[in-house]
Amino acid sequence: MPRKRAKQSARLAQRSALGYDLPPQAKKRGEWGDTPRRAIELLRGPPPPSKKLRIRKDDLNENAPTAGAKTPTTGKTLSIPMDMHIRHGERLKDFNERVEQAFAHDINQTMRSNLRSESNRKKRQRRRELFKEKKRAQDPIAAQKAEEDELDFARAPLSRSLHDVVQAPPTLTARSKERRRKTEDAAIQLPERAEPSAARQRILDEERERVIQQYRAQKHRS
């Protein structure tokens, strides 16, 4: 390993040969843009089976009874195929891929409908906000009164966060007299502190006076 640093020309040549790792441009991002890889896999569904696997499944379908029959569906129910049990000689991985392919269309359709309903809800909310802004511009006093009435009778959200403050005061229930009397009777009667004797009181007074004189002398010295 050389101990000396390479020449600048050699370092520049090596740097230009390595190139630059630039961020992806808009052309290279493709159809999905900045969508995470796992989300793209869920939206696309399972990949198509390989040729060898397709041949193996065709052989299994020939030996299996009537396959591919679907139950009649109504409304938004999923179209569940009849042959949704593992076949003889089929691996568990192949069975899972077959189930995912059977339900891929329904899952993708459900996800698209949910996204569409969410976008429609946002559009309706935006239209309501624009309508309120127009009313506020035309008659501010009436718009403010309508907003206050709407807030007074608005439905409270069902979800509660962890740090919500309770608005209503707590309900304090008073204890009954019988329970209070039992508690007072069961309480330990502590003996009253006896008054100190005259000799002990005199010793305490002398000690207190000594400490006060010592403190005053120390303050005077400082």
C-alpha cells in the first residue's frame, strides 16, 4: 500500500472515472414517483408466475375437478372462487400465489375505491370551506353567528387523544355517616404529647440563647 498521497491529476482522473451519484430526475422516477417500494408491491399485486410454474399449474388443473367456478356475487362482496383448497402435490408457496392472484383484482378495486372516497371527502370539505368564505365575505356578522351556532351543536369527536383534558368536573360522592363512624372508630388513637418538664424547658432555652449569641458574633465578625 503506497504511503504517499497520489498526485492531484491522478486523483481528479479517478474521481471523474467514478462519476457522480446524482439524485433521480423526474424522468427516472417513472409512473409511481416517490412511492415506497412496499406500497408499489401492494398496489401492483403479486407478480405473474414463471413459465415453469405455469406449466405445473396447468398439469394440476387438468387432473383436478372443475376448477375456476365462481360463486355469484351481489353488491360489493368479493368474488370467491370455489377451488380455494390446496391440491394434491401442490406446494404451499404455489397455493399462496394462487390465492393472491385470485383475490388481487378485488383487493386492488377495494383499495382504489377507498382512495377515491377519501379524495371525494377532501373535495367536499374544500367546497364547504369555499362556500363559508363566500358567505363570510358577503355578510360577516351573519356568517359568524352561523359558525357559532354550528360549533355549539357540533357533534364531539369519538376519538380521544392520550393528553385530552377533561372538561366536565369530577363527581365526588360523599361517604355515608355509618361508614365515616366506622372509620373513625377503627382509627388508632395516638397518645397526646406530654408537656416538657421545667428542667428540660430550661435546658432548651439556654441552648437556644447560646446558638443565637454564637450566630450574632459570627455575623458581627464577617
